[in-house]
Amino acid sequence: QSTEAENLCEFVCATSEQLEDIPKSFKEAVTGKDKHKWIPSIKSELRSLIGNHTWDLVRKTKKMNLVSTKWVFKNKLNADGTIRHKSRLVARGFNQIKGKDWFKSYAPTLSLSSLRILLSLASKHKMHVHNVDITTAYLHGQVDTDIHLSIPEGFEPSTAVEEQIMRDGGCLRLNKALYGLVQAGYIWNRTFVKSLKSWEFRQLKTDPCIFVLDRQGRKLILGIYVDDILACYNDKKDLDFFIEKLKADYKFKDLGPVQKCLGVEIERDFNGNFTIHQHSYLKILLEKFKIQPSKRAKTPITNALDNCFPGEEPSESNAASDFTIGTKFSKVDPTAYKSLLGALLYMAVATRPDISYALSLLARFAAEPKKMHMDALLRLAKHLANTQDYRITYGKPSQGFVGYADASLAKEEGMKSTSGYFLSHCGGPVIWGAHKQKVLAHSIAEAEHMSLSQLGRDIIYAKQLVTEMGFPVVGSIPVHEDCQPAIRIAENPGFSRRSKSIRIAYHNIRDLVADGVIKLIHISGKSQPADILTKPLGGPQTESCCRVLFAN
């Protein structure tokens, strides 16, 4: 009989090419069964590009490097549940030549950590968060080099002059940064930042995607992710000021109070506290992979994989799994494994810190997964199905930054330990991590010291970010640690046998303690919520940790 793992592999392979009934080429769009839907969409896109003066029709020469184009089609869901057929003409940027067609391409984007800190600050200071989406953002930027496109499919000349140029051999000289160009993101970012600075917004150095406007003692804070803008404000006059400035230069959609950003659903209660979760994302994921809840999956992961490593065959004694049937070490389809793994990883970095360790461990087997790894991944998905109501709430405005750091010492000689830590603000985690340490730790004190060091770097970032926004941190940030020797190493910078092999880079925690940035507080191992980020735990311990992570 087929196992769950085998069923998943078959399902992913069978549906990978037909998840959506959309055309794969221009010819298929204009000749297929749904051509009456796609042809108007294509014409609408071309009218928009021509009306925006995206290009000029010119005669091509031998010296020109022509960049080809491609039509991309997608079905989009409207708010009322209807389907909108979207066609987009994109440049095939891989045809561009560096140093001739493009020079710079980097464009920063708002990080999830910054987004969570923004929302926690909004909860703390009872700010509203408004969402604005810039329409065809890339087309607002002027190209910085001469770029020529080959004539796209569906393009028709509108005048006799254009018809003559087409007969002689024409091409399109770009005026605006078309989607798909290597430098399109860079040009849009440069264009919009210039506009914001002209409106007297101040760009932060800690995160260049956050801008602050100080007006008459009030603040308007913008978080920007490409063309999505979150505006945090206390007084609606400040939002109206920004909207009026935006109307003068850009086309945009006013989406109202924020409901979703970067795939994260955002809610605000009547007390002004923000909550984040991914219920809709998880529901679609579970339906896509046909995964049902299971009472047996009470924890993210068991001890089954604790001593298994890529390239090694695990022992039978360590290979037990709640959902294992058949040969544990038989190979499974890596495509199916990576598909589910990648879908779950986004939840781990966005709203579910409790599964970070489990996924960091399972990701190590992505190159050559075995059946026991797929079983463990399915078990994790079932655990998520059981805990769909978990959400992060920033519901304690009086609580500032609080840190927790822990480590799990490797069980065998020559192995590397695991760091787990998180930083909370207003009662909810804003930064977290579960990582295999880069260097060997010879004792639990060393491993815990390195975990404290990693948390210390994130504390510096978080403190600088909120200070730059105009909300300085008063006093030391408490950091809870369950290892007394690690606390002594951090607080007493003298030479000792315990610390002589620790690399200098990890001693940054000593400076933070000495400067009063953080204050180390001992906590018992049973009360350490960061424990879930370092190793598999039992049901009661998992629930205890999650009560802190998802306190509200």
C-alpha cells in the first residue's frame, strides 16, 4: 500500500504542471479555449504601457543589443471572490549585458523583523497602520541606460510612420523600467526614495526601507516593501498629508487599514493591539498537500532525527517515527520534499518561531531525503494543522524588549551545537533564530555564550532601529539565560579555562553587559522558553514554551 510520503510525492509530481489553468505562452493565450478572457487582458496591458510612454519605436542598428520579451499570465483573486485575468509584458533580463545595459541592480526590501518591530511599536504607542499599494511601480522609474527591446508579440503600429519603421526593421527603445529588467528594482527604489526625501521624510540607516516624518511633534513612519507601503500614524492629518503628496506623482491603490503584508495577516483589536498570523496561508498549504490534523502530532518534532546527519545512515534505534511505515531509509522524491519544506519555512521565519528548530534540522536533508525525513516533515505539517490558532500578539504595551537565549550541546565529539534565542517586545517575539553554530563548542558554557552573542547582535539592531525612529530604549534590556557559567563568562572578562577557546568575535556580549545595554538574568532550565528553539521537547514542555511565544 502507498504511504503518506509516497502519496505526497505522486501528488506534487502530478500537479506541478497544472496547479493553475493559465496559458504558458502568448500563442496559447490568444488561441486557447479562454482566449476571450486573455485577449482583452493583453490589450489592456499594452494600452497601459503605451499610455505611460514606456517606449519609443525606433529603427534598429547592428550595434544594438536587443532584449527579448515574454508575456506572463496569472489568475488573481479579487476581494469579492471573482477571478481577474492578469497579463504582464516583461523583459527577459538575462539578455542584458552588464556594463552596457545595466550597472547597478541592488534594491533593499523591508525585513520581516523590521515589520514585526513596527507593529509592536504601533501597539505600544496606539498607532494606526494604513496600507497603500503603488500601481505598476517599476514603470514610474526612468531607465539609466539605452535599452532596446525586440518587438513583443501582440504589438501593433498605430500610425503610418510606425508601420514604415516596422517594415524597415524596428525595435523599442525603453523610457521606463519595464518589469524583468535587471536594474528595474534599483531604479524604482531610487525614484521613490528621492520623492520621499523631497517630502522631508528621513531614511533610517539601520533599515533603509523605513522612513520617518516628524511633523509638529508627531510621527509618520513608513515601512516599504517594493510597492507595498505601511504607514504608521497617530493623527490622520499626517496620513492625509502623505496621501496628497503621493497622488501628485504616482498611481496607487488605497487599501485602508492593513490586513495583509508579505503574506502575513495582520489584525488590530479594539485596544489598539496588533496580532499577526498566517491562517489563510496555512489553510491553502494543507489543502494543497492534502494534510489532515492528527492527535498524535502534539510536538513539532520527535527525537527520531536527533543523531542523524546528511550522508549518514541513521541507526534503527533512532529512526522511530509516529508516521513511519515501510522502509525508513528508502529515498523519496526531493521535489516533493523541498516543495513542502519551502512552504513551511516561510511560516517559521514569519509567524511560527516554535517550528524553527524542526525545520532547520529537516532542511539539512533536502538534497537526498529519506522516507523517515518525509515522515517527520509530514508530522510537522500535521502539528501545524493541530495548532492553527497560534498567533503572535503584541498585547503588553508596558513591556519593552526582553531576550531569551539557550543552546543545546552536541551529543557526540566533533559535532556542532545549536543556538536558540528570541527577542520579544510588547509581549510578542519580534526576532528569533534556531541555528547550528559555526564553530565547535567544547562545553555547554561555550555553546550558551555563543548563543548569547548571536542574540546580542540582534539586540543592537533592534535598539538602533527604534532609537532612530524616535523611541529610545531606557535602561538595560533583560536577557534570560539558564547557564550560570555562561553568565559568569559574559560578566567577568578575565581569563579562564572555560573561555580560553572561545573566538574573540563571540565576546561582543561582554561589551554589551559592561556598557549596560543588556542585563543577564538567570532562569531555570525548566522555565526557559527558548528551549524549543534548540532541541525536540515533549508535549508539556512544548506547551510551556508556546505559552510565552504566543502569550495572548
